[in-house]
Amino acid sequence: QVQLVESGGGLVQPGGSLRLSCAASNSIFSIYNMGWFRQPPGKQRELVATIIRRGSTDYADSVKGRFTISRDNTKNTVYLQMNSLKPEDTAVYYCNMRGLRYEYNYWGQGTQVTVSS
């Protein structure tokens, strides 16, 4: 059973930075797609960023130029560097790891990010 363990959330002032990490435990295969989603208070979960095995990335328009997704394939770990944070970035952030055709699809437990002065 693969589990995703997230870390790095917290409270930060507007304009600040945070780095989220998500590691897959008990994983013995190379994961195709890794990504981050978020769910703001009272809203639906939305895509933040994704990165595939070879390194190609995709970002939501609202975070382009501020967030950077990266991965370490040797550790089956995905990172999200968040800079210039805004109050509207406040949400529970979830990591996701899945196969090309969703033959596997795993979610982290979520980590709270709060941007407030």
C-alpha cells in the first residue's frame, strides 16, 4: 500500500515563501505524474501544478511565476516552492501521484497553508 506523506505547510505573511514536500512510502516503481492540488475554504479542489516523469510541468494561471514544482525520482518525492504568497493562496494543499491512465491514483492527507498578516 502506497502512502503519501506531506510536510511544509503553515502560517506565512503575504509576500512570504513556503516549501511543501510529499514523499511516497512503500513505492517500488517510478511514478508517472506528480502534482499538487488545493482546496480553498468553501471552494472546490483545484489543480495547482503537475510534473511528469521526464520533467515537463504545468501550472494554474493563478500561480505561474510564483510557484515552482519539482521532483526527485530517486526518492519518489515531489516539492512545491511557493513564493510571493497571497491571502488567496490560503487553502489545504494535497499532493497527488498517479499513473498515465490512472492505473494508480494516490492522495496525500493534506497540509494547511494560511497566508495572513
